Amino acid sequence: MVSIPNQVNSSLLKSNYDQQGYFVIRDYFNAAEISTLRKVVLKFHQLWKQDNAEFYQEEAFNSSLITGSQYLAFDDRLKLFNFISSKKIMSLVDSVISANPAFMNTQLFFNPVNPQQKDFWHRDCQYDHDVDVQKKVIHDTQVLHLRVPLFDELGMELVPGTHKRWDNAEEFDVRQEERGRVSSEDLATGKKIRLAAGDVLVFSADMIHRGLYGLDRLALDILVFDSAASFIDYVDDDCLPDISILDKIDDPRLFINTLNLKFKG
Ligand SMILES: O=C(O)CCC(=O)C(=O)O
């Protein structure tokens, strides 16, 4: 059971997010909330690793569709959906996206098996768009990531303000691996945000960022978007609740907004 938040100052969170592209809240979840979530997510992770053994051994550093039906049964999926749409999560989502936020997906970030594999700078939009379009889309609505670490971790490194501004020369060359630079190099503008289990980090997917490998990291990222933006094609039907689960979710509006976009156009 997730208790009701008492520490959220929505307008402060919104102004932090608007200016910096992120905010972090320490000790937002209590030990019982994290322990319940961790049990469900570890079940998914074990099954996913068995099923994707070669990919896991060779290169993986994340999985997705944690709420899908492939690895988790009804009750565990319901726990996840109720966590994702809990008052604690929704008060953060609502502080950034004031009208009709919609669920997109979940991702689980872990350490790559190969210790030589390096963490790397990127903007999420660079995997969908070439540079000219990236320059434009960073001024549009961006996908929101809510990172919930399940164990203490080194956290994330972000370049504050890059949700709204284009890269400087060093950032561009490193992120895009131009002029002999590689995406795992340090950036002078990077800000490391160490995270502990119980903290939550909310950040824009299109700012320059990297996950920091190390410790026992296992972090659940919840991805949310503004219904007014055109991200619905990124949503996989199977990660959404069907009607029998929907009926049992305490506050299903995050999922209903997605279902409305998907099935009502
Ligand atoms: O934690 C990581 O490895 C990368 C995280 C990331 O890129 C993201 O959440 O978009």
C-alpha cells in the first residue's frame, strides 16, 4: 500500500523541471513500498534474463515492457499498475504534465555483464531522428522518465538545461561520437546524481544523460507523455492493462488516457 505524499510542492517541482530538465526527491518511498515493488520486478528480471540469456550476457543493460503479460501474471501486473498510478507517482506526473498525462512504457536498467561495457551519453530522441530533427524536437513536448531505484546505485549523470538547449561543441562530439570522441567520455557540464532505494528522479528523456553503471543497480523507469504530443505509436498494447485489470486499478486515468489515444484515435 502506497501512503499519501506529504512533501510534494508541485509548483516548485515544475519550476525545477522547466529550468533544469529534472528534479530528485530523496526518501520518497518507504522501505515497505520499495520491498513490494522489488519483489515483483525481481521476478520479472529473473525470467527475462533466462529468456534472453545470450543478449543479457553479451550486451544488454536494460529490458522493457515490465507491465506486459509475458513474464508476470495478473496479481503482479496489478501491483505494478497500482504503483505506477499511485498517488505518489501521479502527484509528480501531474506537477509536470498538467493535462491528460498518458502511460507509455516501463524500462528496467541494470549493469551490463561485461565490465568493459561503458555507460554512454545520449538524448533518447537521437535514436529516432537525425541531427537536424533532434534540434527541432527538443523544443517540443518531451517524454518524462520517473526513475525508481530498487537498490542504492551510482545513479544518473545529466546535463542540466539540455532539455531546452542544443549541445555545446564538446557535448555534441562526445554524444554523437564525432571527431574521434567516444560517448563514454566525461563531459565538463555533466552533473552526477547518486540515488538510493526510496529516492525518485524525474527527468526529460531528451536532455543529455547517461546511466552510471556500478553497485547493484536495478532501476525501474516509468515513461509518461503528454496526450497532446504524438507518442502513441511508441506504446505496445501488451504493456497496457486489459479491462479485467483496469477494473481493479485504484486510479486508472494514466492508462485510460493511453487507451483513449490508441483505440479512439
Ligand atoms: O541507466 C541507463 O543505463 C540509461 C538510462 C537512460 O538512458 C534512460 O532512462 O533513458
